Amino acid sequence: MSDDEEQYSGRASQKESGENIEFMKRQEQKRSDLDEQIREYIAEWRKQRVKEEEELKRLKEKQAKRKVTRAEEEKKLAQKKKEEEERRQREFEEKKQRDIEEKRRRLEESEKKRQAMLQSMKDQATKKGPNFTITKKEEGDLTPAQIDRSKTKEQIEEEKRISLSIRIKPLEIEGLSADKLRVKATELWEAIVKLETEKYDLEERQKRQEYDLKELKERQKQQLRHKALKKGLDPEALTGKYPPKIQVASKYERRVDTRSYDDKKKLFEGGYDTILAETNEKMWKEKSDQFMKRNKRSDQTAEGFYRETMDRTEGTVPGPPEDEATEVVRRAPGQEGRRPRFTGGRRRREGCG
């Protein structure tokens, strides 16, 4: 190797070593800057983390306080609701008890009235003859059937229970001796006999009232028949479900219209359509009769012509005059043996036409 080459290689190696040193310095500077940035970021993150932990702690404390407050409020609300429910239940029970007492009082009064009515019916049963007296009620009063229909099932069951508690007395046989039990059984038997007797009396009274109603209906029907005959109506006109039809009086003759309902109904039927149909029917009959007469005349003419032809063929009708026959014979030889022309039928048809 020459001296120039050695000198050149030495300078190149020095240059490369200088560049490496500069590169290492730059890398160290970048690394130190990056470490500084990381340290600053970590410090900032730690500060933010502390703030977030403090905020989270504060929120947890606030949530715990709110939960305690809500629990107290719910407890107070539940207590208030319980008191309100107890008050409502107490008022409902009091109202129910008042209603029961009121129903019991009304049922007792109705039972007393029923007993009084039964007693009055027993007194009337001893009298002779039917009783046709009908007691009138006030217009505003409702019938018992309407009152019963307006009640609910629970009300009916409650009234039934109260009524049974009033009517069915407790036996109270606890602690009774044998003699007292016999006396109690005798009393019950007498009560049963009394009830069966009342039942039989009511059934007989019902039968008697049904017979009286039938008799009254028959009397009413007879009276209505006589009333209808006096008015000039049908005997059964007033006995039906609906009143009779009003008879229309004539406006000009001042007399009662005796036409039936169907006849009067027919007065409003018809119109232009009916008149047009009748006119068309009349025209059709006239044209049909005219056509039938013309066909009959044509048939008679054809039948006469046919009979005359057949008679002439058989020789019953005289032939043409002798001069005409001679004229036919004296014609040309080509005309020999030809039948003479017959014109009598045409003349007859022309004369008929």
C-alpha cells in the first residue's frame, strides 16, 4: 500500500469515528428528552388519578347519604300508607256494619209487615166471596221486582243471610235435660205444622185468585164484544192485543167508509206503470185478434181452392165451356195432349180479395 492510500484511509476512519460520536450524542439527547416527557406525563397522570379518587370518594359518600335518606323516606311513606290503609279498612268495616244493621232493620220491618199481611189474609179468608179490591201505589215507587233486579249478587246473598239469621232462631239446646228436650221437640213440631198449614192456605188462595182472574178476564172480553157491536165493528176488534184500525170517513158524503182495509189499500196501488201495462195488454189483444182473423180468412180461401181443384179432378165440378175445349183441340200439334189452363180459382181469390 502506498503512502497516499494510508493517509486517505486514516482520514476516512477519523471522519467515521467523529460521525459516530455525533450520532451517539444525538441519541442520548433524544433519550433524555423522552425520559423527561415520560416523567412529566407520569406526574400529571398521578395528579389526575388523585383527583379522580377524591371525586369518586366524594360521590360514594354522597350516594351513601342519599341511600340513607331514601330509606328513611321510604320507611315514612310505608308507615303513612299503612296508616291510610288501616283507616280506609276501618271506615269500610264501619260502613259495612252500618249497612248490615240498616238491612237488618229493614228486613225486620218487612218481616213484621209480612206477618201483618198474612194475618190480614187469614182474616179475609174467613169472609165469603172474592175480593177484587186493587190498592193503588204512588207513581214514583218502584216495584219489588224492579228493586230485586237492580241488586247485585253479593247484596242478594247478604240479604239472604240476614233474613235467614232473623227467621231461623238458634236452638240453644246445650245443657237441657231430657224433659226440656221433649218440650223443645214438641214446639218445633207445632211450628212445622203451622208452617205447612200456612203453605196449604196460600196455595188454595192462589188457586182461588187464578179462578177469579179468569172470570174477570172473561167478563172484560164480553163487555168489549158488546162495545164493539155497538160501534159497528167486528166483535173481536177490541179484544185483541192492539186497538182496531180507524175507519176513514168520507169527506164529501159525510158517511162512514165501509170498505175493508185491503180495498182502501188498493186505492194507493198502481200509477203510470199500471196504466201503461194495461194499455200494452189491450193493444196486444187487438193486434192478436186481427192477426188471427187474417190467418183464418187465408186458411178458408186456401181450403176452398183445394176442394174445388179436387172436385174438378174427380169430375164432380163441370169443366170449361165446349168452345174452349174445341179451341184447345184445334191448336198446334205441339199443344196436343196438354191440359187446359184452369183460372176459376184465381178469379175466386181475386174476388175474395
